[in-house]
Amino acid sequence: MSLFRVLDTPLLVAEATAAVSAPDVGGVDLFLGVVRNHNDGRPVTRLEYHAYVSMAEKEMQRIADEIMAEIPGVRLAALHRIGSLGV
């Protein structure tokens, strides 16, 4: 199973984990990006993410297809948040 989506709602770790978990899977690696309160010495209060969603999701799937062809049996999920995200 795989899961590739761009969302304007909070991401659910359980959803991503469920998409790649299976009885024959011995581990799940998860990366969560968060908004930090600074960049290059300047304060940050929020980030605004925008995307052309249908194109972004197609590209996410294309990249995943390449990885899955190279590593048979690998399970992948990628969720990306858009909108205004606070620290």
C-alpha cells in the first residue's frame, strides 16, 4: 500500500503509519517536519505553504514509483501540509 497526499488539514501520524505497516514489516521510519521559531537569526512565527495539489501528488507518486521499482516490497507514504503553519 502507499499513500501520497497534499492536505490543508493537520497530518495524522497514525494514517501514515497504517499505510506502510503490515505483519511482515519489521520497522517504520517516520520524518516529521515542524516550523521552528527562527531562520538565519530572524524570528519566525509561521510559514505559508502553497501547492498545485494535483501536480504535486502526481510527482510524489512518480518519485515513489521509481523507489518502489528499485526496492521491491518497500512501502511508502508521503503527506505534505499546505496553508498557514505556526511554530
